[in-house]
Amino acid sequence: MLNRIYIRKILFISFLHFLLSITIAFAQKSGTSAKPTKAAKEVSVKEPQALEWYTDLFKVYDISKKTKKPIFAFFTGSDWCGWCKKLQADVFAKQEFITWANKNVVLLELDYPRFKQLPPELMQQNQNLQQTFQISGYPTIWMFNLSKPDTANKFTIDAIGSTGYPQGAEVGNEQKKFLEDVNRLIDAKKNAGTK
């Protein structure tokens, strides 16, 4: 008799397991094959564009030359600089900045980490640019154009100007003040070139 009860319990548990397996299989199948309705497609929000940050000055130079866009160099301490992280969250992550950057500049990230090791050639490049622009604090943004005579192996820098975290910006709208500041730098450079 005890054996019969034991067998019934095993059969009952097996039956429950079977039902559960079928339910899970149906849920997975219906979840992956369901097509969004036309109404769902119309309501979906456009995903924000991403920023493409480069680390190689030569690659940035080539892109800048082809697109005729200035270089936007972000001097940062990625693993220790709180204000750098704040600038990224308050400005660079905002759609208004992303749209502006993709349209107007080529992005160059120059990192000076304390806790991670950069490849030697990248570290040397970044140190050279730090010395060239006399960077003493982070974050610092320099906007500039590069030219390279065919016969020379060095770049000539045409500086547009520099800025940092937007001081005096309205909380939550730091990107607006930042974009005003960088657009003012670009306009001043254009006006100086036309005189």
C-alpha cells in the first residue's frame, strides 16, 4: 500500500512538471514570435543616437580632415575624476549634446587614469597633448583644428578655445549652458577669421 501511494505521488509530481514545462515553452515561444502592432510601432520612441569617442589622434585627424569638423578633445581622469563623470552625466549623455556633437565635431577622449593602465603609445600621445595644451585640471575641453604639411611629421594646431564643466548652469539643463559656451567659442573663432 505504501508503495502505491509513493508511485501516485511520483506520477502526480511528474505530471505537474510536464504541465509546467509546456507552460514555460508556450510563454517563451509567444514572447519571441509576437510582432508589434501598427499602433505599437507608431508610439515607439526614437532611440537616442550614440556618441563615438576616439582615442587615436591620427584617426581623429583623418576624420576631421574628411568631414571638415573641428576636434573636440575631452581631457579626463575616467577612473578618479568626479567632475569628469558629472560632465559626462549632465552634458554628454543628454540628447541635445549628442545631436550637436554628431553634427559639429569629432570627439577625442584623452584619458589620464590612476587605477588602470593605458597602452604605452596611447599614454605617450595623451601626455604629449596634455603638455601641448598645458592641462592642469580636469575635466578640460579643447576644441581645435589640425593640419599636417605633407613633408612634416608633426601637426600644426589651430586652437578654437577651451572650456570645462558649465559654471552657473541651471540644474538639470547643464547641456544648454555648455552648448552656449562651445558655440560661443566656435563663433568667436569664425569672426576672428573673417576680420
